[in-house]
Amino acid sequence: MRYSRENIFYLGRMSYTKERLRDYALWYYFRYFPSNAKLKQQLQKKSEDTEVVEDVFQEIEHLLQEEQVIDAVIRRYLERGKNLYYIRTKLLQKLFPQVLIGVTLEKYMEEGKSIVSEHHFRKKIESYLDRGKSRQYILQKLIERREDRAIVEELLLELYPRDMEDEIITSYIEGYTTDRLPREKMIQKLLQKGFYYEDIKRNLW
């Protein structure tokens, strides 16, 4: 008798006894340290018996340390220079509770101090410059809290002088001209990239 992929998946779910599901739950948790919701989701993929899934989850719940796990994940992201939006998005994708995310992040948001280091801001700005981004685009991407503004603006003064932005606009215009783009379309595209109209006009005419 031949089984379809769907039948094999169904039989695989049916074959998980409570003991085997508990063993899998412990293996998965201590290998990946997921959120509680993500762990339960994985168990539901292995067994369609919701009662067994709940029993297994309750049996091992005392071993789960969601607050410590989320704190460790946040610290790892901060060490990599990730901003608040990135961290929140990733944690929500991992199914950590939104309230717990907010409470844990608060511990790292000191008054008057950015959570992102100057070094990481510098690397980000250099990356955006390599990709021809406008000053306004960079400000919008990097400034999430008032504590970020002073660092970012000071770095922009150093790394992004006004004539550099003119050079970037001119480079775009040359490319658009090669593509025979109408002047109105050039202006529209440059505005969408965050360049100011006065700066576009100065370089276009």
C-alpha cells in the first residue's frame, strides 16, 4: 500500500505517544530554547491529541524559563547592534508574549542613553551610504528614540557632508537620464528616496 505525503504526515502525528512527545518536547526545548507558545506549536505538529499535548506541556512547564530566554535573546540582538524595531519583530515572530517583550526591553532603555552603540550606528550609516541612501532616509531608519538623535546626527555631520548627497543625487540623475526617464519621473523617484525637492532641483537644472 502506497501512502501520500499527507498520509505519512498524519500517521507520523498519530504515532507519538505521550512519553515520546515528552521526550521530544525536552529535546526541542533544550536545543532551541523557544518561547512557550512556539514549543506548544511544535508539539501540536507532532500530535493531534490536544489533551496529550496539554498534559505534556504542563508536566515540563516548571522547566521552562521564558523570561530568562527572552532576556538572553534580547542581549544577543543588542550585542549585534540591532534596533528596537528589529528586536520586537523577531521576538514576535518567535511567538514570545508582546507584554513580556515590552517589559524586558524596558530594562535596557535607560533615560538619555541609546541602546545602540555609536560603533553600530557608524557601521549602519556607512552601509546606507554605500547603497546611495539619502540623509532623510538614514535618519528615519536609525532614530527610534530621542536618545538616538544626537549620536546619529553627529555621525552624519562626519560621514555625510552636504556635497556627498549632491553627488548621490547626480549619480541617480545620470542613471535615470541613460534610461530616458522623463524629468517629472526623476523627481518623483528621488523624492521617494527621501531627497529634498530643493536639493533635487539644484542638481537637476
